[in-house]
Amino acid sequence: MQRVRRLFSQHRRLPHVMVQAGLIAALCGCSGPLSTLDPSGPSAASIASLWWVMLAGAAVLFTLVITLFLLVIRRPGWGSRVPSSRWIVLGGLALPAVILLPLICYGLLAGERLLPLPGHSPPRIEAIARQWVWTFRYPDQGNVETTNVLHLPAGTPVDIDVSSEDVIHAFWVPRLAGKIDAVPGQVTRLRIQADTPGRYEGQCNEFCGVGHARMHFTVIVDRPEDYPAALAGAVATTKAEP
């Protein structure tokens, strides 16, 4: 009998353990070198804010739906006086619209802030993808090149011109900006800015073949006054490698 009670007690605790494990996993995903929820630049901050706003909107909508569901379960016949057509209009159209329309407007505004709009010409860097290497060329610094290491000045917007020499790849630095595809024969542009000096991680986020898992790169953000010297040192190191 005690064994049965012990098993029953364990089964009752199982949902709580699962919830706790889920919360720990979710919180762990909010940080780290590839976390979009730990932004270090205005573009990434805009994306993270959009995610939190959408999560809040989804939570409100989910709560309303569950509330209606519980009312129906616990109070049979509740709402039976309301015509079915009104339930469709209120529950299927009005209720989602109250939540979804503001989310759509906020999403459009956030997306507009991510575009490299004309009127300002920041420094430009070319990101050239090929299996399984990233080459970064700096036209404003004498067309010098680095391999798998991107140098950026802190606090300065930079336009990244992304292209590919073979198949479709994707350029993505989660803590600094959104991702953009590298398409053969085309140049796509992404404006990126890092707030503080540091080391960040980037990767190809488009499956591009058997070596896709190895196609990642490092982003080193230097202080503006240290940027030219740091880039020159990186170029010298790249040339010295066999």
C-alpha cells in the first residue's frame, strides 16, 4: 500500500517537474552567444522587443480562449442564449482582431526600422559566402580581406553587402541583427550595428550542404579608435596562415 501511495505521489509531482524543466530550458535560451533575446545592437533590440510584444499578445489571446473554455466546462449551458452567429463574429473575428491588428502594426513599424533606408551612407563591408567559408572584404579600408572573422567598429552602423559564390547561404549574427540570405548572382544588404565592443558569434542559417554545421564565423567589435589597427592585425594574421 505504501508503495502504491509513493508511486501516486511521484506521478502527482511529475507535471510540476516537467513545468520546472520547461521553464529552466526556456530561461537558458534567453542568453548565450546565439540568443536573439540578448541583444547588443539596435536592430537586434527591435527584433527582441517584437518577440516579447508578440509573446504578450499571444498570452492574452490564449488566456481569453482558455477562460471561455473553462466557463463552458464548469458551467454547462453558459452562453447558450448567445446566437451562434454572434459567437462566430465576436470570438472568431472581433476577439483575435483586438490582439492581432496591434501586433501587425507594431511588426510593420519594427520591420521598417530594420531596413537600410537611403539618405545615409555608412561604412560598407562585403560578406562573400561559399562552401564552407565566409570572406569579408572592406572597401573602405583598401579592400583588405579576412576569413571567418568580421571586424566592426562599436557604435557605428555598417552596411553588410551579402553575396554567394555557389549556393544559397544566410548571414546571421543573432545578438546584433536579423538574418538575410546570400543568393548567388545577387547582393542583399543588411544594416548592422553593435553597441559595445566584444566578441559575438555568427553563422549560416540556411542549410547549404554537408558542411553546413561548420559554416560559422566570429564577429569582433572594436572601439572606433582601435578599429583600423585591429583590422590590420587580423589581415596580417590571415595572410600568415598557411
